Amino acid sequence: MMGIRWMRRFGMLIGIFLMPMSFLFAVPADSLSRIKFFSFEEQPGFVFKSNKFYKRDNLAMKNAGFANAVHLKYGFQFAPHTSMAKIFPGSYQGIGLGYHTFGFKEELGNPSSIYIFHGARIGTVSPLVTFNYEWNFGLSFGWHPYDARTNIYNTVIGSKVNAYMNIGAYLAWTLSRHIDLNTGFALTHFSNGNTKFPNAGVNTGALKVGVSYFFNRNLGMKSQAAIDIPDFPRHFSYDLFLFGSFRRKGIFIGNDHVAVPKKFAVAGFNFSPMYNWSYRFKTGFSVDGVYDASTDTYALDSAVGAKSSGYSTQFGYPPFSHKIALGLSGRMEYVMPYFSINLGIGANVLHKGKDLKGLYQVLALKVNMSRDTYLNVGYNLQNFKDPNYLMLGIGYRFHNLYPKIRKD
């Protein structure tokens, strides 16, 4: 009981501090289907030592250590009286801004990020405590990329702009009608999707501590358990997705990994029959076609010749038939109110290129544009470790029998 009273008093103090912000969103709570909130969050943590740069091979000759990030977020969740709240319990989404430090300002910079986020409830610990997940996806700016003359120690980031990805889990402690305290952990990854060398990336692990202020939450609102939603019709739908991007290529000459000095085009399609099991889950398979202009690129001169010429290596490129492939992959998809996350593992069954052997993995975020169309931001990885290429494009869903649910 003492703990609950302390939590509520703490919530009242924070609420008084943030109260002026509520006037920006002052609307009667019972007239809204969306509960709006504002969050401030800090993520103190550490940098994973996944590259020699983090092990004293840097300007300061120090090991990687402390990292930190601060975040400002604005979002909304569906009110308990809505159908969406019953289908997606505790689901929320919004936009955020972040500022990141890694302890290597001269070489890496202190980048800022802008991103979309989504989270939802995993389970309920008590009437005032829930266990939630959250992911962030966006872009980060303000990096100091590798430069052969001015930033030679930075062997991890080659772009001024990089992707930002974050996933975490946390406990949300309800302190009052307006205030939640959030405590948990998060993992973060920065990279450029193999569009520029180097691309070793930056990875961090961190604690997650934050406060959320809800402008129009009513804790006594009618439970969503009483809401009647239509039964879900299980069915097959068919996703056709077209994508394109470009990539960089590195090849080994002797023991040295040498970057090919050109960009290579990538294009392809996925056709995916998916069985819709419920409002939130699909499984199926995909026929995956790809054209990768970098496949089987090779060095024309020997390793000794390349070293003597300062790596001014000449490269050879195989015919078109070595650059195309057709693969099959198993897929699963988690559906959210505005997004879906698609995971796949497969192998190319028709190909000539030796670089196209082995397993490939797909991670994709689908952003709904309409009921049947979506934007796709995805990444293809080979053998669970080698970066391949980005998958940026648009998709269309055929035979979509997903029920139409009002969001109010």
C-alpha cells in the first residue's frame, strides 16, 4: 500500500509540472476514440564491441563504453470503448525524436533521429502495471562518416544519414490518470543498409526509463471486454510486392576485403500467398525474384598486384544470367493497426551465381496506404550474417477479406 501511495503522489507532482501541455489538446475525454500522450525517455547503456574501432583502434585509443539516448515522443492509443482496443489491446503508435551519444564524437558524431513507433501490451502484471513491447524505425542524421583523409579511424559508418532501429520491452506503471512511469530495456541498431562502405553499424544495449503524460485518459472508461467485434473470416490473401534499391559490394583479395568502387542496382518482386489466421497473425510462403547487378563480381588482377597498385584493382562482371535468381521462402506476419512486420527465411532454387547460394532472410515493415496497398521497407540478409540489400517498394494485396473495423 505504501508503494501505491508513493506512486500516485509522484504521478501528481509530474502531472502538475506537465499540466500546461494539456491545453494544447484540451478536448472532453468522453468524446474521443484516441487517447493522446506525450513521452520523455532516456536510455543509458553501452556500445557492443562488434568492430576493432570499439577496441582502441580509434582516435582516443579507448574501448567503447557508455552510450546514451534521449527521446521525445508524441502518440495515441485507442480508447477502451473502441473495437480496435479489443482487437489490439494496449496498442499505440506515433512519431518520435531522439538524440544519441556513443563516446566517439570526433569519429562518429552525436546523431539525431526521427522515427515512427508502435507498441502494445504483452501482459498484465497488476491493475496498475502492464508489460509492453515497443519498436522504433526511422532515419538518423548528423553522423561523421568515414573519410580516407579526415576520418580514417571510423571503419563502422560510411554515411551521413543512416537507418535507426530500436526494439525494447518495459513495465508501464500507472501513477495517476495522466501519468505512467516506464522502466525496461532496449536494443538499438544504426546502419545504411549496405548502400555505402563501411557499414559495420553501431549497436547499443540500454536501460529504458521514461515518463508518459496522457492528455485525455479516463481510467474509469468502459472496458473493451463488452465490445462486440465481428468474427474473423480465415482466408488466403495474396501480396504482390515490387522493389528496387542499390547496394555496395566488397570482395576478398587474399586476406583483404576490398570495396568495389561503384553502386549496383537491385530490383525484384515477392508474390506471397498468406493464410490469415486472425486479426493479428498470418503465415504462408513467397516466390521471390531478384536481379542483383553485384552478383559474382571478381577482381581481374592478383592480390599481389592489387597491393602494389594501392588497391586500384580492376574488376570483372559476369553475364546477366548470373545476376538473376528465383527463390522460395517461408513467411510469417504480425499485423498491427497501421503496420505489419513480415519475417521470412528462404533459398534461391533457380540461379547460376555462386553468390546466390545459401539461405537468405527477410525482415520487412509494411506501412498501410489504403485497405489493399502498402509501402514496404525491408532488408535482405544472407546466411544470417552477411548484408545483402534494401527492399524499398510498394505492394498490393489481393483477395483481402480482412473485416472493416471502425477506428472510433
